[in-house]
Amino acid sequence: MSERNIRVEPIDRQAVEDQEVEIVERKGIGHPDSICDGVAEAVAGALAREYLDRVGEVLHFNTDETQLVAGEAAPAFGGGEVVDPIYLLIVGRATKRYEGQTIPAETIALRAAREYLSETIPNLEVGEEIVVDVKLGEGSGDLQEVFGEDEVSVPMANDTSYGVGHAPLTETERIIQDAEARLNGEFADENPYLGQDVKLMGKREGDHIDVTVAAAMVDEHVPDMDAYADAVESVREFVEQVAGEHTDRTVDVHVNTADDYEEGSIYLTVTGTSAEQGDDGSVGRGNRANGLITPNRSMSMEATSGKNPVNHIGKIYNLLSTEIAEQVVDDVDDIRDLRVRLLSQIGRPIDQPHVADVHVVTEDGVELGDVQDEIEAIVDEELASVTDITRRVIDGELSTF
């Protein structure tokens, strides 16, 4: 066993699955906050790969302050129009000059953002219905110095911060996560009236689960109110089906509950996102690194998307803590609930956290001491290979929202 500061103790609460009330949320890929997360992460990946291609290493950058200002639209059955475009501003820092080379960081960022938006929200016309701008300043000298420690193989932490992960997911969490992924996957592929802005909120009271869905409908594919009502019902039935694959509990699904058919007030959009009218967005205001918002569990307030994957703790430790939690639950029997908190100290090697704090709920009849050594060994092994997170992020293997 290494001398890393790994602590394992009982958790200070019931397993979430055993709590009387549970709340879970996910903002879909077309939600304004998720748009910002997705663009910031796409830009971060593009910059990292460009730096590697040009100079052989990932230089200092961060794009985790990206902001979206909502536009104005006039949706109508059969097709409306965007009156004022959405405005997206990519904000952050980037290395633009290195050993005599000039690196077009802002051009790289714009290209990556436009490609991401075109692929992710196909009903949104980039350049007309959304205007993308970029303002990347140079990094501060002290952080660049921490970042550029060439003589060590493990980078130094850029900040004193922490990340949080947990496993296994509860039934409610799995329903919310899977339903959004499949609505924006197989369902949308077959039903183009569904936009990418799908938000789900799950509430479990005892053994009853309510799922509330806000689903933006694309007006071009909705000819009238009857078609809209049918679309809403098809979404409801699909989510109900997905939920049944994850639980034997009773589940009620509610879709677009703010609709007033008599008044003609419905969730109809031109582009498939509420960003076209009224809903602004910011990086870090939506899903945590595991793709969910989970008030029953500890969460980090750090924005994961857009941060540099080499030494920015707000990204690395949130992703790594989630990986550790999932690995422990996969490999160690009799764990009901597990939370991992990784705390860094600026300037300290990222494989040597200030503390790796693991909290566990075991199955009835199983003592923590029975599994503690196994847990510590897995945490130690995962920390030793922390730089794998960097590679996997750059290769696009890990999602941050």
C-alpha cells in the first residue's frame, strides 16, 4: 500500500435508495446550460489536440466560463422563425504563443463550437439563429508555471479544490439518465418533432416515482394542436417504457405540464431549444460530471466542462472520483452506497491528493472492516493512474455533463 492519504469510514446517512424522498434531475444536451457545457468541452478538446499536434504537449487553457444569451423566436405550427439570434460567448484563457509559434486559439475555438452545435442541435442554424463569439485571454503567469513543470511525470494541481463521485446509481437516477439519453437518441432519430432540449426531474417518495419531462417540440414537424398532443403522449409512453426497464416500483410520467391547450400555450420551438427564447445558459449550472443533479448526494460546485484535462482539479477529480466509486462498487461485494471525495492542494502532484475520503454503506451483516482493505487498494491504484483521465478526456471517451 502506498502512503497516499486514503481514508475509509461509514457514510453519515442512509443509502439513497433507502431514503424516503429522492430527487434527481438531468438537463438534456439541448438545454441552454448543457449547450454551454458541450461547447466549452468541445473547444477544450480541440485546443488540447491542437497543442499536442503543434508542440507535443497540452499547453495552459480553460474555457469554462462560456455564456449563452437567449434569443427571441416566433414558433408556429408547420414552421416559425427566430426573430433575434441566440448569442454564445466562449470565455476563458488560452496559450497563443509558444517558443516562437503563434497558435490561433480563437479560430480553433470558433471552429470547434460551430461543429459541435451543428452536430448536436441540427435544427439550429449556426451563424443565423445563433451567433458564436470568443474572447480568450492569456493565462496568468503563476498558473502557467504550475502547469508547465516539465521535470515531473505527474502534473501539479492548479487549484486547491475537490471532486465528488458516487456509486451505484439508484433506480431513479438510472431512469432519469437513460430516459434523456434515449429520448435524444433512438426516439429523436425516429421522431424529428422532438427537440434536443429535454429536461427530466425525478421524484421518488417511498416506492412511487414521478418523472416530469419538459420536452421542446420542433414546430416544423408539428402541423397542428392534435399532432402536438400526440407528440407529448408518445414522449410520455416512451419514458414510461424506459422506467419499467429499471424498476418494479410504480412510475407516473408527466410531460410539458405547463401547457394550456385552450389558451394555445404550449412548448413549441423553432430550433428545439428554449435558448431561442428566454432561457440563458452558463457552464457549470447544470449536470455534474456524472450527468446528473442529485441533491440527495454530495456534489462539487466546480464546473467540469471546459477545464484543462491535464491539471485542472475541477475536471480531473470530479471525473476520477466518479471512476473510483464505480470501480469499487464493481469490484467489491456488499456495498449499498459509496461516496468518494478527492481534495487537492495547489502545487501538489495530482496523484497525491490532500485527502481521498471514502464513505461507505455496506449490506446488512457486513462490517466496513471486511471490505476496507479492498477499497483502499482500488483507490490507490486509480490515483496512481490518474493521468489516464487526461488521455481519455482528450480522446473524447469521457463525458463531463
